[in-house]
Amino acid sequence: MVEVDARGLQCPEPVMLTLAAIKEHPDEEIQVLVSSAIPRDNVERMSKKRGKQVTIAEEGSDFRLTLN
């Protein structure tokens, strides 16, 4: 499992970090942490376009996206 901690970052940085993780670890589960709804939505949309299944969990004021 690969973790991308993009909390506190604004788009496009969380999307770029997630895309790099997908390219580097295409067959592994990736967990992405973001701290607001806009990066959550953008990372989810980009990941789904690349064929990933996305599960989102709220953790306090943050979001954890699990990409499979």
C-alpha cells in the first residue's frame, strides 16, 4: 500500500502527486489524504478516469481516498 499525504495542499498538487503514485505503483492500493472537498473531488475524478475504484472516508476534517 502506498500513501500520498496531500493534506494542506491545493489543486493541482494533490492530483499531480496521486497521478505520480498511480504511474509508479500501477498495481498497488493507494491511499490519498486530502484536507478539503475540492482536492477530494478532483483526485476522485482523475483516478476514475484512469480505471481506479475509489472509496472515500471522512476522518475528522480530512478525507482518505482509497484507490484500487
